[in-house]
Amino acid sequence: MPARLSTSPSHLFIMALFFVLGAAGWLVSAGGATESPAAATAVDRLRSGAVASMDSPVFEFQPGWQVSVEGADTTEPDQPWTQPSGRMAFQYSGRDLALQLALGDYWGYIFVSVDGRPANRLPVIRGNLDSLGQPSGYRPLFAPEKQTAAGPAPEWIVVHRASTDGPHDVAVEVWRGWGQTVLRGAAVDSIPSGPRPQWPAVLLALTGGWLAITALVRFLGNSRAAKFRSGEPTASAGHTLLGNRDSGIVQVWARRIFTLEHFLPWNISVGLAVASVAMTGAGTLAQSWLLADAGLVLLGFAGLRRPTLWTGALLFGLPFYLHPLPILPGRSLNLIEVGVYGGMALILVRFIILRGLLRSSEQKPSALDTRHRLFFILVSFALVATFAAEQQSVALREWRTVFLSAGLFALLLHGTLRSAADGKAARTFLALCWLAGGAFVACAGLWQYATEQNIIQAEGVNRVRAFYGSPNNLGLYLERSAAMGLALAIFGGWSARAERRGDGLSRRERFSLSGSWKSAPFPARCALLLTLPQLLALLLTFSKGAIFLGLPALLLALAIAGRRLLAAPGIALPRRYGWGLAAVAAAMVLGLTPFLGTERFRSLLDFSPEGTAGIRLSLWRSSVQMALDHLWLGVGPDNFLYSYRSGYILPAAWRDPSLNHPHNVVLDWWTRLGLPGLALAAAWLALGVRSLWKAAAVDAIAVGALGAAAAALGHGLIDASYALPDLLLVWVFLLHLFPPPAEGKSAANPDNRRANSR
């Protein structure tokens, strides 16, 4: 009894209230803005409370420095890439040592050691040694966002925190940066503590919010159960409890809309959706908000009865998310956010207004499974990391456009599949819509390649990018959609024939396209036509990660999962069942043969410091240290760029300082959201892959989803994997397509399948 009382709705509400009050109390007592330390003056001894200007006699400069009351500047050495531009030393007594450094749009860095050891408040990257061959605290001075019209901006940086008052011997080594007056001052125990961080309040508030939601769900569940036991009518039984006149008017109009759409055949509804997508696209190209809004309204009308149409249109439009939709005069919104928020509005309208009009046979349970809960916790934790980030405005923008949109899309996909009378048909339709979007963007890229428009000419090849800013982004998208297309084309007819004839299939009948073209199922034929241009465009991106990691992982996953699908009981699996996949691999290798002599591929194994591979290795070393230094919360969403170039970029990688992610899926989760975020993402991925593996025994779409996930993880070893609006939505689409194994047992039984009511 006590255990039950502790989780009752009333107790959960009380706990939620305490957490919210705790968050409010934390914010109230957080403190004000950070105060600046006292003005620097010349001092004879650097001890606790002192703020010293660089012309103080306590500092010992080696020859070559130019010292004044404004600061200390270095001069260019004879060998600026192999020699430091200046060294200096001093002694201080106290605990916290801070240096005032000039940060701006120039390349330079410093090494700091205290008592012969690296300064412990600066990154210490393995193998990054000073000119004496000793490990030291390291700090780049490159921060273009802090550059002012007057030059670099001075900023106090705490470089060391000692456990005793010392005295402590400090050595500073400056590389490059001459003419910038790199050192402006030094302070001991004089940097005022700033306001307390906001992220604990956000964590408390989110915990309280989730407890309140849990309490509300349990309260509503208990109320429905009580009404069911008492025999009272409920909305889930096909009745409405709205008795006033306004509710009657709403129901009348809802019934009219529902009846009108109910008599629209499926093909007419699809035609309306296609026309609405075309209108929206034309309005976007012409920047006509009236035309774009008309298309969205028409799509909403078609999607109110069949939400798969709206969700399918959103999946089709994912590659175009960089082009905002004109909604009002002078006002455009992100395509993904319009699609997600609009879809959620449709689901809510359908649930609230049309729920009482649906037949009881159309009602489906709407409980969310563990994958949803894990992903929502991940999205919530991303918000906590956002408020722990240094650049909060940038982090909030990524959280809204990437994480929040993906979380709402998970709800939209769940509601879409629950509203479908035939879940398998709905999944097939959504997969084909996704493939159609990939084929459209691939054809655009092929046209650009043929006409040499909007291509990237680099390293001896012309690289297509379609509507993306980079060919690599196009490759990241097409490798995932192509995996789904290959699975549907090669394996898509098996489940249809199995339902019609049972498990006794001949060897030729196991493959969708192994017989005649006419005998192949319609989805398989569509998938083949939609996948061919995607494979060709994928090759023409010349993305080394997609070609050498993504595609092999894709084909291997399709071979393994396809074997599971084709291994029908009682029939020996043919050894040569993978010939179709081998043919795809051979065709792509032959297609690349004319380009193997170009610089793009000759430099593949160039690990020199200035080469792509060498810079990537330096990036990973820096990212590992960044992850270790920000173990629990990471640096925050979209803050990698600022932390990397201003805190962790190695001298050997200075030629490419604008990398905004670590080019590795594990390091990306870790540096962005810390170890908890990495653990949550791994658990979410594991549950999603588990559901796909179970479903791969009966459905080719699950085989394709596994292939797409393998391609994303393979390519993600050296590139982005999820932290873009389109990529994270694709991950949600793949991992949430099928119910968890416990729910899928009855669905896998052909006797329990619903008939297609379209």
C-alpha cells in the first residue's frame, strides 16, 4: 500500500510542485551579472587580491617583448611555425590565477604551466607539447565572434586553481599573435564569481513537469477505468459527452467534414495531397504566401481524415528544409517546423473534435512505449545542456529546430500510425513518400551535374549538392533513403506473397524483381524507379564517407536483415540470395573507376597534418579532450564550433577552424550533451534497432530501416550523423516505424491483420 500511495496522482502532483518551487527558488537566488575585476595597476608582488598590469616588475620577459601599461606584445620570430613568439615567467601567491587575454579574429595560442605542471583550468591535449617538449595548459586565441571594431577584445580567463597559497611559479609561452597585444593583465583571487548557472533550475522544472504529466495521465486513466466499471458512457466507446449548443455546432460541422472526406476515395485524397504539395512548392519558389498557404490548407483538409498524407508530405519535403515557407507577408517559417506543428494540430483536432464520430472499431490505444519516453527524456536533457552552454542563444535555436522538432515528430508519427486502419499500408506509403523526396532532390542534383550549375568543383571532380549547402550533406541524406529503396525493390514482395500463399514460396518468388516486371508488387516497382537516381546522385557527391563507409555498411546490413526476411520456415535459403546486393556494389565500384585517379581519391590516405585525414585526427584528439572536460553536460547544442576553435583546436589543424561538429557520432553526442546524453541516445538507438530486427522477419521496410541506420552509423564514424533537422527526423522515422516486439506479436500474425480500409 505505501508503494502505491507514493506513485498515486496526488502524490505525484505534490512532488511536481516541490520540484517547480525548487526551480523558482534557485532562479531567485541565482545572483546578478558578473562584475569586472578592479583596474590593473603595477604591483611589486602578485598575491591574493592583486590585479597587475603587464608593466609590473613581477613579470620577467625574455627578449623580443614590447611591454606597456596596455599590455605585452610579441614580435615575429625567424621561424614563426616552429618557434614561439615570446616567453615570460612570474611568481604568485594565492589560489586562482587569471590572465587577461586578447581574443579576436587572428590565429595565436598560448601554453601555461604552473610549478612545472600544466595549468589545470586549461585543456591539456595529449601530444600537444610546448617548445620545451612538456605538456602544458593550452588556449587558442582565435575567437572571431569577439572581435570588435577596435580590435581583439580583452577577456579574463582563469587558467589555474591551486590547492595551496604557494608561492607558485608560472611559465607562459605565446605562439604567433604578434601585433595583437596578447597579454593584458594578471589577477590572483580577484575574479568575482558570476551568477549561478541556470541549468539546475531547468532540470528541476523539467522533472516537475514530467511528474505532473505522469500524474495527469494516471488521473485520467483512473477516471476512465472508474467510468467503465460504473457503466457510464465514455468518448472511447463512440459517445460524446458534449451537451451544450456550441458543442453541438462543432459536432455538426465536424460530422460534415468527416463525412465529406470519408467518401473521398484514396486516390482522390492522394491527388489532393500531391496538388497541395505542388502549390506549396510553387508558392515557395515565387515567394507567394497566398499560394503557399492555400497549398497548406488543402493539404490539411486531406490530412484531417488521413494523417498519413500530411506526414508523407513532410517526409517528402525534408530535403528542402533550408528553404523556408512564406506564411505571411514578409514572414517565412522553417519547413520542418511548419510540417511538425501543423501535423500535431491535425492530430489534436482529430482527437478532440472527431473522436466522438469515429467508430469504436477505429479506436486504438495511444499509449507511448519506452522508445518515446527515452527520446522525450533525451530532448529534455538537451534543454538542460542548452542552459549550461556558453552560447545560449545558439544552443536554444538548435534545440528548437533539431531536438524539439524531432520530439514532436515522434508524437506525430505515433499518431499517424495509430490513426491508420492498416499499419503496414501506412508504413509503405510513408516510406514511398520519403523515397519520392529523395528521388526529387537526386534528380535535381543530376540536372545540376549535367548542366554544371550549383556544383562544387574540388580535388579534380564536380560534386553535386542539389538543394544542400554541401555535397556531404546530400550524401548523408541519400544513403539513408537509398537503403530503404533497395530493400523495398529487392525484398518488398516477399511479405505480400507470403500473406497470399503462406510461407511456401519458391526461390524466385522470394525476390520482388526476380520474376517479370509486371508480377512485381507496385511498391517494389516504385522503389526501384525512385532509388536508381538516388544511387547515381550519391556517387556524384563523391562523399568519401558515404562511398567507403556508408554504402558498405548499408549493403552488409541489407544482406543480414534480408537473410532474416527470406529465411522462411521449412525452405533452405539459397546461397546466392545476395547477388542482387553484390550487383549494386559492383555497379557502384565500376561507376567510380574513372575518378579513382583524381586528387579526391588519391589523397584518401594522406595523413599529413595539412591533409583532410590529418586534420580529422587532430579534430578527434581535441574532441576527446573536450568531452572529458565537459563530462556531464557537454558544451551544449551547436556550441562545438565556439568551444573547438577558441579552446581546443590544435596548432596542426589551424587551416580548418570552422568545424561545427566532431565528425564522429559518439563524440558528437558526448560533446554536445555529455555522458547522460550519450547513454540516453545509445539506449534509444538500441530499442529502435531491436524493434526493427524483430519486424525484419516479416517486413521489407524494417530491412530497409536497418540498412539506413547502418549507413548512418557507418558514415557517422567520420562525419555528421544526427545533429541536423532533416537527419534527426529521419532517425525518428526509422526507429519509431514499428511497434516494440511485445506489441508487434499480434500484428505479425496474418490472422490478426486489419483489412485495408482505404
